[in-house]
Amino acid sequence: MTLTPVQTLIIIFMVSIGTMITRFLPFLVFKGTRSNNSYIGYLSRVLPYSAIGLLVVFCLKDISFKSPVYGLPEIISICCIIALHYWKENTLLSIGAGTVIYMVLVQFIFT
Amino acid sequence: MKEKITALKAAFPHTIPVLTGFIFLGTAYGILMSSKGYGVGWTVLFSLIVFAGSAQYLAITFLTSVFNPLYALLMTLIINARHIFYGISLLDKYKDTGRLKPYLIFGLCDETFSIVCSTNPPEGVNRNWFYFFITLLDHSYWVLGSVLGGILGSIVSFNTKGLDFVLTALFTVIFIGQWKTRKDHKPAIIGVLCSVICLVIFGQSNFIIPSMIAILAALTIFRKAEKEEIKPCDEKESVQ
């Protein structure tokens, strides 16, 4: 441990507060206005799709296409996931196999 | 009581993918924490009261550098800013959830959101308890995974390199699932495209907020272009 227990507790508290702000904010801001606001209604229908897109990019943000290994482990694993998910349509299988393939790639092939 | 059990039974199958994902991720998190000298108690405390995977992973870097609470708060806000989107998306679904509402909002992590957004309770199942149990189960899996990882990390050591890809895999699968069940791909494409463009422009540590602004702007422009075609997200779409 680099920090003291009290400092660690403060960090946990801060991370918790930060998370809670982002989760509670929309419900506090839009309290009561929802039912007669069609713009917010529209956003709540389309945003989930955009948000998942953002999350995928967020997970892949550290890939570097300029230096070796040029993002190849990620690209290969994601292609496998897509193929597997279209073929078998089994969430667990796609996630599990995709992760194992990635771990093998970064541990043994693109080391 | 019977009502709650019915809701629990209906909720459980939807959370199975998260069970696996969180046992993986939680275990990896617990192992990582223990490798930095934080025992299982700290890990569980974190997982119980924060319950946000990416923020907790990021928080490991706050714990291993100079003590700076304000930086920790700001980074958490940025990395979790996407939750604001989730909240807006669920304003309607969580409107009449009464006394369960604070916990439902507290537990609104990425995975819980993706299930709640894409799933409706079967007929005869209480809506509020259904969403409550999805949230509670996911929360428990996360804590359970953390405990396992914390214990495992203190007794054995093995190469976990690449294990965090499970998060990427999970989101990719959700993305494909949404893509297959929806004809209009514009929101998904907007999400990916705006994020990639902002990533290139602003770099990996600053692109989230610009991406969110760009996504909102793009969605707003497209809404004006064609108002009627978009269907609600809660038709038959499942994470599975």
C-alpha cells in the first residue's frame, strides 16, 4: 500500500461520490419534465445504441496502430467474436472465447 | 413475498452473462488489488460502495500514486460520464419505481443498464422488483468476484495479462446484439463514429466528454432530418 488507510478511504469516498453524481444527475435534473418533453424522450430511445458504441471505442482506446503490434490482438479477437456471435448467437460463448483468444494472443503470440 | 420470488426467478436468466463477466472481471480486479498490497477487505469495500468496474480499475492508479482526492473525483466523473446517458435513457422506465428507485439508480452500472434497457419483465411479473433483482444480482456478482479475486490473489499468482479484454468482449457482443435486432443503425454508427473521431482529435485521455457532445449534436441533427422512424429501445432485444 502506497497510501495510508485514511487516504485510501478518502479515495474510495471520492470515486464513489463521482460515480453517484453521474448516476443520479439525470434523474434529479429531469425530474417531472420527462412526460411532456419529446426531445428527452427521443434521446432516451436512441442514446443507448450510441452509448454502447462509445463504450466499445472506450475499451479499445489504448490500441496503437503505429507501433507493433498494431492492434492486431484486438482486431483478431473482435473479428472472432463477431463471427462467433453471428454463427452461434451465444453470449457466454462469444465473450468467453473472445477473451481466451485475446489472452493467448497477448501472452504467447504478440508478446 | 411470492411476488418477489417470481421477479427474482424472471430476472436471474437475464443476468447470467453478467454473472460470468463479473466473476471474471471482479476476480481480475481482486487479483490486481492484492498485487498492489490491498487485501480482500479493501477490495470488497470498493466493490460494495462504488460498483463501477472501469472507475475501480482506474482507481488502482490513484491508490498507487501521490494522494490527490480531487484528481480522483474528476477522473471518476469523466470516466463515468457515460452514466448520464444511461440515466436519460431510463428516465421513463424508472419513473414509478418508488422506494426502490435510489438503489436502482445507485446500481446502474454498464451491464445493468444494458439489461434493463433491452429487457421487459414477462407478463405477471412486478416491473419494479424485476429491475431491482437484476441490479441486486449484478451487484452481488461483482462483490463475489472481488472476494474470489482478493482471496485468489493472496494465495496464487498467474499470468492475467489480457484478462481485462472480457469487458471489451462483453460490450462488443451487446453491440452486435443491438445491431442485429434493430433496422435503423444510425444511432449505433453515430456512437462509434463520433467516438473514433474525437479519439483521434483529443487523444485517449480526453475524448469522452467531446464524444458525448458530438453524439448529442449528431443525434439532434438527425432527429430534425427525420422525426418519425425511430422505434423505442425496449422492444424485443435481449443481451443474449
